[in-house]
Amino acid sequence: MSVLVFAENWDGNFKKLSFELVSYAAKVAEMTGTTATALSIGQVSDDELKKLGNYGAKKIISLKSDLLKNLDSQAYTAAIAEIAQNEGAKIIVLANNNMGKSIAPRLSVRLKAAIGSGTNKLPQSIDPFVVYRKVYSGNAFAHVKLNSEIKILTLMQNSFDPVETANEASIEEREVSIDGALVKTQVKDVQKQTGKLLLTDAEIVVSGGRGMKSPDNWGPLVELADLLGAATACSRPVSDEGWRPHEEHTGQTGKIVAPNLYIAVGISGATQHLAGVSASKYIVAINSDKDAPIFEAAQYGIVGDAAKILPQLVNAVKEVKAK
Amino acid sequence: MKILVCISNVPDTTTKVKFTDNNTKLDSTGVQWVINPWDELALTRALELKDNPASGVKGVTVAHVGPASSEPTIRKALAIGADDAIRVNFEPTEAYQVATQLAEVIKNEPFDIILCGIESSDYNGSTVGSMLAEFLNAPSVSAVSGLNVENGEATITRDIDGGKETVSVQKPFVAIVQKGIAKEPRIAAMRGIMQARTKQIKVVEPVGVSPLTELIEFEPPKPRAKCIFVDAENPKQLIELLQNEAKVI
Ligand SMILES: Cc1cc2nc3c(=O)[nH]c(=O)nc-3n(C[C@H](O)[C@H](O)[C@H](O)COP(=O)(O)OP(=O)(O)OC[C@H]3O[C@@H](n4cnc5c(N)ncnc54)[C@H](O)[C@@H]3O)c2cc1C
Ligand SMILES: Nc1ncnc2c1ncn2[C@@H]1O[C@H](COP(=O)(O)O)[C@@H](O)[C@H]1O
């Protein structure tokens, strides 16, 4: 028996999300009186793998098969299911990101395991096994009981703080018995954004809406983001108009983010926008309309003209930094 | 070549969500039911492909697992342009049941491309599409932001962390679609609404399947603390609050 956690890597490196997952799995393992085993797929060095141990994994299994070079959801599912079965895993933890969402539901069917998808907390209780998850695009939460012997959880990014602990983990390189014929996805081309902080990784996000008035006014917003080490985002009409790139659109139909700080500038706060950002720890709103719904979701607000306020914020941050 | 679009019936996204029966049921008074926004975009893309003779796409069917009361939503899909519809007469409580029923439909009537949305805007599960693919033992591609079909061959763009990948995949497959798959949802024109009246909704009886999960209760979100306003003449104070009070910068 153990808790198996799939720790995704990016070009051979783990990132904060991987450590959040392993820390979460270690805590769930503790609650269920067992230990966490981390699974890595791809070419990852032993030094990098060891890091998973520092976040509480007792054992680290590494799969380096060429068949798993690119994401093929069937091949990945077969591989993870095989490891889960060999390890007698009763709980499997994955990220609630593109990768996790394409594998976890398949595992659920294959292992007849109930899934608690997009949870942002530790299980409420272990027996019965009850998880907490967001529903109605963040307008409510649900307490859901998982009734199967094996359970699958997908954890929302930035919802569990990584916990570093001194711990020696064993690393085992394994093979799985997947058949090449299973791989039915062929990757033809990859286009990567480089050198830019990913919106989904950012701990601070500065986002602009139609209240920015024109694509030419983004200078101070981008400068503020750079100074804060933040990613930039926007509302849907802004990306629809082509003022900002599509990757920046947050909301129900765009990216769902949960940074520590979300600064919404000239964004009205429509439910569909809030659906993608309401899990942020702090929301700041800058809006000329004191009745804009965004102020109901925000902890801090300024009623005023974005064009005037943004440059002043830039200066204020510069001053603070100079100290 | 045939495309199946799986549609879920969800409360309009501006609905004020309230619950009844000790917070175990959505209070549906005054709720407007609509096609899940992603599914509407998936349907739009399927129809765009069918409109292009070079694609080889000949038919677009929609499938829904739900009671007779969701037929207006299915009719709407037919009015937008789907050729026909299948409704599995079953009121699911969770995704595993939905995927089981859809898989049964597809085993009896095969499709080349199956489209699902990335999530239903009600339960936000993001699970039906991939579960369905596993039941069918078919490949699935998630986070699909582009789908093109030429002479029956599909090319897919999927989002990965920090970029995009172009992939090809063996048919039949399930594509789980998101932003980018189509620009604007197609709207039903008068002619489509008239035609939809005569299009067929095939009703099939469900197979038995017990749920793996059980809803205990819903919880409305806790109201956030009231907004603290900073004077527009002194924005610097905001930075101080973020630094010293919230401790986020
Ligand atoms: C199915 C569906 C899905 C959707 N999904 C999304 C989604 O994922 N993301 C999303 O963002 N939207 C989404 N929308 C659209 C959403 O309903 C809103 O229309 C949109 O969020 C509004 O964008 P906005 O706040 O930038 O613009 P507006 O609503 O036009 O608001 C502009 C705001 O700027 C303020 N303002 C004006 N001038 C200034 C100034 N000089 N300084 C400061 N403030 C100023 C105004 O007071 C106003 O509050 C969706 C809609 C539907 C129907
Ligand atoms: N009752 C249903 N009938 C048909 N398709 C559904 C149903 N529920 C969900 N789906 C499909 O599965 C997708 C994802 O839903 P979910 O996993 O519930 O978030 C939706 O966008 C639909 O394509």
C-alpha cells in the first residue's frame, strides 16, 4: 500500500508544482498511515529526482522508456496503471493541469477508481474518503465521497504549499511492459514560448481589461508586471480584439489561474472572468467605476483612472525596491 | 466520415448559483439551461469542417446523456446545424456514468472523431472525454485548440505548458477541446430552427452503471472580506498594504 504521485518534469526539471504535488501526497500518505512514492516519466537526472525526496517521497520510481517521450494519453495511462498496481497504490495523485487531466480520468476507468478532480485541499476525512472541490466555475464548492477501493485525486496548482523535509529517498529505474502499437499520437511540431514567465506558473499576475482603452496603453502595466516579477494577463474581449495574445486570456473560457496576487486593471469582474481568477489568494482591483462587480471579489481596490494610477504604482514599486 | 459532439446541458454562466434540499441540489428556479459553452464551440468547429467538402466530413451528430427535460438544449444544437441527435435517457450523477453511457452509444454506432468539451461549467469535472476514450480503448488528445480535417485526415493543435504541439492521431479518437477550437459559437438561424423541428432525436435506454462518487453537499463560497479602498490620489499606499499587510510582494 502506498500513495503514488505522478511528478511531471519540464525538459528534465521539476518545478514548484511538482513539489506541491509530492508534499501533498506525503501528507495524504501520513493521514492514511502509509508513505508516498513519486513517479517520474522521462529523462530526468538522479540529482533532480532526489529533490522529490526532499518534499517527502520515500521512494522514487523513474521510467525513461522512449515510448513515453511524448504524451500519448493511452501509453501514459498504461504505464502509470502498471506502476500503481505493482506498488499496490490505493491513492494516486496527479496535477490538475493539461497532463493530469488527460491521464487521470483514463486511470479512473482502467482501475475503476473514483476521481476527485481539481481538489484544492487535503481530504476532509479518510474513512469515508471525502474530498473538497470547486464546482459551478468557482461559484460553489462540493464535498464528494469517493466510494471505490482505489482513489484518484488531481490537485489544483498553487493550492498546497510545498514542505521541505530532510529525507533520504531510494531511486529505482523501472521498465514497463507497454506495447509500441499503443502509441497512437505522433507529434509533428512543437512551438514553445521562450523566456517568458508562464501565466500558470506565476505567483503574481497583472491583468488588463477593456478599461485599458487601447492596445497602446499597455506599457505601464507590463512595466509594473516586470518590476513585480509577475506574468501579464487580460480579459477575454482584450484578447478577442487582438490587443493582447490569446495565451493571456484568463477566465472560464481561458486560463484558470490561482496566483498569490491578481491585479485586475480596468476589468469589470464578470462572472466568467472571475471563474478563472477567483481562487487567487488576493485580488486587487483598479477601476473607474466604484460599483464594478470586481470590487466584490477584491480585497484591495482603487477607484480611479488606470492610465493615471498605473504609472504611479510603477514609481511606488521602484521606490520600495530602491530601499 | 462522421463526427460526434457530446453536449452537456448546464445553467447559463451568469446564473446566481443557489442550492436547496439541505444544499444537495441546485435550486433550478429561474435557471436558463444552455449548451455547455465548450460543446457549443466544438459543434461549431464540426459544422465548419462539414461545410468544407475537402474535409471529407459527411455528418455531425450530437449526443447527450440526460432526461427528456434537456431536449430543448438538444433541439438548439439541431437548430445550429447538427444533422441528428442521440439522447440516452438517464439522469447521471457523475462523470463515470456519463462516459459509460456515451461509450455504449458509440459501440453501437461508430464515429471517426468524437468531440468533448474540456469541462462542463457546472461540475467542472474535466473528466468525461478522457474516460470515454478509455472505455472505447481509443486515443484521446486533451487541451485541443485547433482541429483540421483534410480528406479524412485530422491534424490537431494541442496546448502544452508554455506552448503548442501539432499532432496527428489514429482514428477513431476523442478530442477534448478548449479555447481556440472555433472563434464564435454559431447561432441558430430562423431556417435552422424550422428544420430542427423535423430532425430526429433518437432516444436510447441506458445500461446499468453504479456511480463511483457520491455528492454529500454543496457549499456556497464564503464571502470575501470587504474591499479596502485606497485613495486614488495616493496609490503608493496600495503597494505598502500589499507589502506589509498582505505580504504578497
Ligand atoms: C460563455 C461566456 C464565456 C466567457 N468567458 C470569459 C472569460 O473566460 N474571460 C473573460 O474575461 N470574459 C469572458 N466572457 C466575457 C465576460 O462576460 C465579460 O464580457 C468580459 O469579462 C468583460 O471584459 P472587461 O472586464 O475587460 O470589459 P468591460 O466589461 O467592458 O469592463 C471594462 C471595465 O473597465 C472600467 N474602466 C473603464 N475605463 C477605465 C479607466 N480609464 N480606468 C479604469 N477602469 C476603467 C469600467 O468601469 C469597466 O468596469 C465570457 C462570456 C460568455 C458569455
Ligand atoms: N450529460 C452529458 N451528456 C453528454 N456529454 C456530456 C455530458 N456531461 C459532460 N459531457 C461531455 O463531457 C465534457 C466534459 O464534461 P465534464 O467532465 O463533466 O467536465 C463536456 O464538455 C461534454 O462534451
